[in-house]
Amino acid sequence: MDPADALALLLSPAGRVDPYPTYERLRAHGPVVQAGPVFYVVTGYAEADAILRDPRFGVMDDELRERFLPGWRESPAMMSISRSMLRTNPPDHSRMRRLAAGTFTPRRIAAMRQVVEAQAGELVDAMVAGGRDGAPVDFMAGFAYPLPVAVICALLGVPASDRPLFRRWATDLTNVLEPEITPEELAVADRGAGELRAYFTELVAARRRAPADDLTTALVQAHEGDGDRLSGDELLANLIVLLVAGFETTTNLLGNGLVALLDHPGAAATLRERPEFAPAYVDELLRYDSPVQLTSRMSTAPSRHGGVDLPTESWIMVSLGAANRDPRRYPKPERFDPWRPQVHPLSFGAGPHYCLGAALARLEAQVAFPLLLRRLPGLAVAGRPERRVRLTLRGYASLPVTPGREAAPVTVAGTPPGALGPTP
């Protein structure tokens, strides 16, 4: 299969649901392949990492959007994404990222552990209650979505009562992140962007009246302060992207990761008994079935990667999911192996656009998986999970599970309450 045909298969509904066989068809032509006029696909780990760090490559800016996507300014979804740090280049990207980065310091992330543990414990309680007598529950709706949305909403200062609104809005908006989008999907994305923009306009107004200790207040003050500032459009766009990115990636990590663990009961049993191994497990889960499968870059100068000359204004599809399974970097990449040495997945990107919330996503998964396995040793997939027909953001629309009987609390004589972490 030639690269153009492989790319067409990858973008089809079947290719999106299971992209890994198609990645190998593309990889057979080399780590960087030309799949169309000035269009290239990167499947190699070293090449993907190098391009993401190379200053000669950037995201599509306004000038390029005008040339390749005429009329994009009429789309609320494209406007929202384009005004955020996700789709801007330096110096604007550097300015926006610097203003938001103070919320994601190692100290602040570490302080969120108790919030994550408490929320995860409550969600397991609800799964147990909903799954009594063997009834299946949807892991995505009951755990994988509400855990990260609660955490990012706590950072942004969004009231708990408003959290259920965001799943549909974000699902609608993220249509615009796919490599191809129909007019109907764009209309859905525009609707989600409009609703999110209206919500954050009200939240910003509330924080102007009554500042709080949250990220929204910090960005509002950056908008109105001296020196580095956010424009009004940038303020709303970055709040939207921080919310959406703050839970979409982690939701997919939790769903994809749980299925991988349940498919490998020996590895799951080890993590159940040894929760201190969670960081290595999470990195391997990110590599094995990445929640973010691709990103794109445009070249601003000629370069050569993977033995291929990339002219100026080449469009590069960087396949993170394929790079994470590059056999030159990870022997037997199709095997889930939490004992792999030197696992550094590209699931959160690399270089200037490395995901700002990567440490927070890792923390949530490192807390969630050992807790789920310890409290619910009989947890099992029930029925047929439904994959989302997406390529950029890979995850499940629904994942029915039976929680099984809850394990008895672990206690050790003389151990203070809470010393072993959350218990039922």
C-alpha cells in the first residue's frame, strides 16, 4: 500500500478506530514519508521528537490559515482554538504559556494529590453503588470523565454544579482538532465553542467582581495588568483550551489505560499490590495506547529529517501514536510492558508546545489505577466498549464494566487512619 492510500485508510472511520495497523503500513516506507504534495507523515520516534523541538517548525498561524482555510474567522471553534497557546507560535505562544504556567508548578501539582485522591475515592464509591448485583456501569461517564473534570474545574474555579455541562461542549469543540472535518462536524464544533465562550464570559465577569485563588482570576489579572498581557480573545480562548485539554486527554488516558490493564491481569495484579510502580505503568500506558495520536506542524525553512528533504511550507502530520510504537526505539512495541527501560512517550508532545498539564494528567492516572485495582479486584469489562471515531483524541465513548465485590479495607495494626491512602 503506497503512502497516499495508507493515509486515506488512516483517515477513514475504520482507520480512526484502530490506527495501529495503518501506522505500520506507513512505517514500511520509512520514518518520514511523503503522502501528498508538500504533505508528509512522521512515524519515527526520533524524527517526531526532533521535529517537535526544531524551531524551523511551527503550528499553523493566521497567515497560513488564510491561505489554507479561507473563511476560518467565521468559525467560533477555529477562532477559539487559534487564539490560544495551542495554535500560536513564539513570541505570542511564549507569552501566553508563561502567564498560565504558574498554576502548574511542581509544588502546586503535588498539592493537588489530596484533591485527586478524595475525588477518585468518591467516584469508586459511586461505581460500587451503581454496580450492585452485577449491574454494569459506564466507566467513562462514571469515573474517567468526572475525575479530571473535577480537578481542572477546581484549578479554574468552576463551581461543581456546572461540571456536567462541559462534556458535551468539549466533545463538540474537539471536532475541530481532527485532521479532516465535515461542514456538519464544524457546525457542531462551533456550537460547542459558542457555549463555552458564553460560559467563560460570565465566569470572567464574576472574577472581576470577586477575585478568587484560581487560574481564572490569575488570567483575568494578566489580561488587565501591565507588561505581559492577554487580549480579551486570548483570555477566553486559553480558558476554553485549558478546560478542554485539562480533561479530554486524561479521560482518554484513564479509559485506554484501564482496558490495557484488564487485558493484562498479571501486570494489573502487580500494580494492585505495588502502587509505588504507578509512574512506570502510566508512562507505558501512555506509550502503548496514546490518548493523543497526532499533532501537526508547518515548516518555515528547508530541513531534512528521516532521510527526506522537507521544503519550506511543508505540512507535517506528526503521528505520536506511531512514534510511541517505533520498534527502533521500543523493541516489540505492540506488547504492554511496564518494565521497559527508558520509556519517554511523546503523548504530551515535546518542545515548546509540550503539554502544560502533563504532570497533572500523570498524577491523576497514578492515583486512579492503583485505587481502582485495589478496591475493585473483580473489575471487568462488560459487553462491547464503544470507541470514538476520532484520530487526534483516541478514547472510548462508553466503556461498560462490572465493578465486582469491593475488597476489604487494608489495615495494619498501629497504623494511623489514612496513612495507607484512601480506603472505603
